[in-house]
Amino acid sequence: MGIYSHSKIETFENCKLKYKYRYIDNIIPDIPKSIEAHLGSVVHKALEWLYLNVMQKKIPKIDELISFYSEEWETTFAKDTKIMNKTMTTKDYFNRGIEFLINYYLKYQPFSDNTIATEEKIEVDLDDEKKLIGYIDRLVHNIEKNEIEIHDYKTSASLFSKQKIENGRQLALYSLAIKETFGKEKNVSMVWHFLAHDSKTSISITNEQLASIKKEVIELINEIEQTKKFPATKSPLCNWCEYRNICEGWKN
């Protein structure tokens, strides 16, 4: 059975050559992880730690959250971490993460929205030969609305447009797995937390829309499996690509 993730499919859409390097040739990149990726990873880890405590009926103090974040930053930070934005320093990114967490903590304490899981692994059988896997940042059972909420944290500076959110595929696919677990008629909403903007956006999606997205993804996977040529696609994403040093398109 072919196993896919949202990031794997998205990589193919963004650049077929990068897809080949990563998923066919299995090349391990030797370009260091970006500071943005490190920031996102540590902030996600800190929020996961926060809600794991909340689910155990313990609410950490804000300074405990920041201490966890600081320790995680230090222990996982690599000296060769790449900083593309020359106007920013490592300390600037570190402080940005603290700002994200403080704003989030103050807005959502005492965290009583009934979180039921963090970093929840999901699997969806798209058909007999294709499976989608992924991890949900946080899962909430909203008792008042009698619905399941899929929460996703974004640490990038970009704020998605309403159209991009409504057309988003990742959380929509995850909701397919949630409906398989809780029932197809269970209401599911998708919640994006844009931490750099201290904002939240939520949408719901119908079963008909989900069926359409599922069909679209199956067709896209069919295209992936039938593809024989993998040309490079030049775009602003190239600046952050970990395969720049071997990329045929980057050299041209």
C-alpha cells in the first residue's frame, strides 16, 4: 500500500525534483535546518507539553512554560542552524517564540476547552491501495457545540487568506480520519492558530466537500505514481530548500 502524508503530496506539487530527492532517492540533505524550522519545532513542543499537563489536571505557570521552551531550545539547537533573514539574530528568533507563548498563554488560560489529545497520529485509507498518515497538533472535544476541533499551530510570519484557508487540504484530510473515529455525521471544525499574529481562524467543512477533496487527493497520488520525469520548479521556496547544493535547477 502506498503511504502518503500531506507534506509528501505538497512537496510533489511545489517541486517534483525535491520530491524525487527526498522520497524516491532518499537523499539525506547536508544543508542545516533553518532557524524558522527550529523555532516552529520548539514552540510546538512547548504547547504540546502545556496541554499534556492540562489533560492531567495540572496548569503550568507561565514561567514554567517559558522555562520548558528555553531548555528545549538550547538542547535541540544546532550550531550550524541556518539564518536566511540577515536582519534577524538567533536571539531575535528565540525571543519571538517567547512572545508567541506568552500571548497564547494569556489569551487561552485556564485552557478549559476540553483538549483530548496532542500530536495525535491519524490514518486514512483513501482506497484499497493508498493511505494517508499525519499528526494533529491538538484535538478538542467541544462539548457545547458537540463537535470535534482540529487545532493547528502556525509560527510563520505569513497570515493565510480566507480563500487559502477554505481551500486548505491538510486539516480537511485529517477530518476524514476524525469522522472515521467519531462517526461520519459528527461535526468537525478546523482551527488555525497564527501565533505571529496572535489570531485564530476556524472553519467547518461538509461531508460533500470532504468527498471532493478525497477524490482530488487520490487523483493527485495517481499522478505522482505515474510520473517518470521530475523537473525542478524555481520559486521563492528555493531559498529555504535543503537540497540547494545538489539541485540541477538551482545551479542553472
